[in-house]
Amino acid sequence: MPDKITTIDEYLDRVDADKRTALEHLRATIRRVAPSAEECISYQLPAFRQKGMLVGFGATTKHCAFYLFNGSTVEAYQEELKGYDTSKGTIRFQADNPLPDALVERLVRARLAENGVNEQP
């Protein structure tokens, strides 16, 4: 069994190059919207927390995923998420067709608001 991952950089080092590029961009977008959020590893996946879990991301052999840790956010944005494979708190996408920055920004802002965070750039 591989060593436990303790940082987002360690996680990304283990991901295929195409997925790593997509996830690094997603990470940068999250960081831009939530600059005070703390990076962490939760359930061996990269995540951000601010007044609780905020969002996370990851990769499998078939896709990348953006985790909102809240099913109501996915439901609230279901129209904008048409065309993406979603489940209760997850949005799956292909590395060569990443989530648009503007959509990620709206989703992170929504999660910040749900967590009671007022600080938003």
C-alpha cells in the first residue's frame, strides 16, 4: 500500500499529467476565490476547509471530480451543471473538458456562504 498522502502537492505528484494539469488549474481557481481557506487532505483527497469542509477534488482512472461536500449546492446549480455527471455532492468531468472557471467560482462562493464565511474577493 502506498504511503499516506499528507499534502495536495503529494497527491498531484501521483496523478497522470493530463489530470494533474486540470486539477492544478481547479486548485488555483479555488485558491483565488477562497484565499483564506486551509488546504488539507480529507479521506486521502485534496480539500479546502474554512469554517468546516469547503470543497475538494480528485482523480480516478476515468475522470476528475470536484467535491462540494453538500448535496444542496449541486441541486441548486443543476441547470448550470447539465452535461456533467453529478451525484449528491460531486461533479465529475474529463481532464480535457474541465469545469469553467466562472462556474467553479460561483460554486466555491456558494459553499463559502453556506459555511458562513463573509470574506469573498
